[in-house]
Amino acid sequence: MIRKFFSKFINKMSKSLAIDLGTANTLILTHDGKLINEPSVVAIQENNGSKKVLCVGSEAKKMLGRTPENTYAIRPMRDGVISDFIIAEEMIKHFMRLANSDKGLINPKVIIGVPAGATIVERRAIQDAAKSAGARYVQLVKEPMAAAIGAGLPVSDPMGSMVVDIGGGTTEIAILSLGGIVIAESCRVGGDRMDSAIAEYVKNEFQISIGESTAELIKTRIGAATLPPGAEDKSFIINGFDRVSGAPKRIEIKSSDVVKSIETPLIEICSRIKAVLDQAPPELASDIAESGICLSGGGALIKNIDVFFNSRLGLKFFPADDALMCVVKGAAKILYEMDDLKLESEQ
């Protein structure tokens, strides 16, 4: 009785935070609906072997490719997991402070989405970084489960649902039923790989060099997975450097160029989707054929990506409402409504 009262008191005096700790962006949703959406980038200044954090998030992203000799901007997450523990800890701490500005007496309880294929070591690193950043308790949830719940799929029902969550570093593919993940795969292809493919295409086709920020801008402004007959072929002017003369150069790039450049990473995602479907029991495969496959994450926002996958696999695909928010919304729902969702305990 005393323990139950104390637990309720602790929860009331502290905030709870749901975190989508992504390779490209970190999203945090608080119990009262406050949202933090910042790039997963940290700017570091190094002097005489010591490192100092200059800024985190949007301000740090502006420095990518623009820093002087002793300063650099880095992404401490790679393929959805931590690649630099100390910097990741500083980043999480900064974002938690933003979300928890009116901090209570007790540190927050945190739930974080992790790739389904994350190893025990990778999962432990995320837990330890969050605890070092000030979390009172850290719960991990597999990203495809969180994405499916955030997208509103009936994951607790006795029927098959399928989600493809296309993030910056990874694409999470899963079939779910009866509150658990039946089959899941983490594919280390996502928005970052598409950005690299765009930059490589521009280098080969137009003989100019562009940075990752410009490639990402091209993708978000005029990007498309395919252009149906009669669709508008949008254009965008970009600046880069001529690879021969080294002089600044302006070119016009079109949506059709983006279609060509990102075809290879999209085909790789297609092959992983097919591999997961091939493992599905016949009853679940039948359910998915009828209900379709939900697309979430930033990659789901690429124009006509559902059309591309449909043409390749012959199944219905549909983007989730508010696709970018699915993982963090689903994680928050798990945190606050765990009993109602009837999920398997391992989630």
C-alpha cells in the first residue's frame, strides 16, 4: 500500500518523456503535449585535446560542412544507434532540458524507440546515455511497434498489420499481431542514404559537388519516388562547385533527376519488404494483402513513394497521418496506456 502510494507520488511529481532518438532528427513528446523536434547534430570545439559542446540541434546543423579547423559538427547517432556515447549523452541531456524546462522535483521517466535489430550492447548504450542525461527510469520500445501504434494500426487485434518506418539511418519493417511483433527487420537504408545518392548523382551528371544539407533540401523540395504520366516535373536551382574548375556553379535540377538518383536505395528497401512478407504465415499475409502496408517516418513524405512500392510489389501502400510523428506518438501511448494496449511484455 505504501509502495503504491509512493509510486503514484513519484509519477505525479515528475514528467514523462517519449523520445524518438533518430539518426537525422530527435523528437520528444512530453506528457502535457509539448513537442521538441531538433536535428540530431552536435557542434564541438576542440582545444588542446579537450572538447567543448558549442551548440546542439538546429544551430549545430547549420554548421555542417562550414566549420573552421578546430570545430566540427557531428551526428552521434548512426543507423539508429549510438556511435559516440559521450556526445550522444550531451545531446540527449540538452533536448531533455528543452522538453523539461519547468522541471519537477524528480527526474523524468523516459521511453525511447530503438531499432528492432539493435543488439543488447546498443540497447544498453541508449539506456545508459539517457540515465546519464538525467532520466529517472528508461524503457525501450522497438521502433516498428511504436510506429504502428502511432499510426493507429490495430496491433492488439487477432489480425496481421504491417508497417514500414523509413527513418534517416534505418528502415524498420515489421508484421504485428496480438500485441507483438511476429517478424521484423532493420534495413540500414534510409533518408541519409537517399541524400548521399542524390549528391552522387549530381556529381556524376552535372560535374558539381554539393553537401549533404543541399542534397536533403533537394529531396524535401522536389523529391519524388516516381513520376506518373502527366505529373509535373518540378525544378529547383542549386549552388555547388564545379569539380573541374573549382568555381561556383548554379544548376537546375528536376524531380525526374531525384527519381533516378534514389531508385537504388528504394529498390533495396523493396527487397527487404518482400523478404519479410515471404516469411509471413499465410493467414497474416492474407490480412496484409487486404488492409495494405502502412508507411511512416520521414521517408513516407517523399512524393509517390507509395506508388513506387505498389508498382514493384503489387500491394497497397498508404502513408500514415502525421508520418514523421508516428514513433514518438506511439511511444507516448505505450508509456501512458500500456494496460489498454495489451502488448507483449517484451515491448
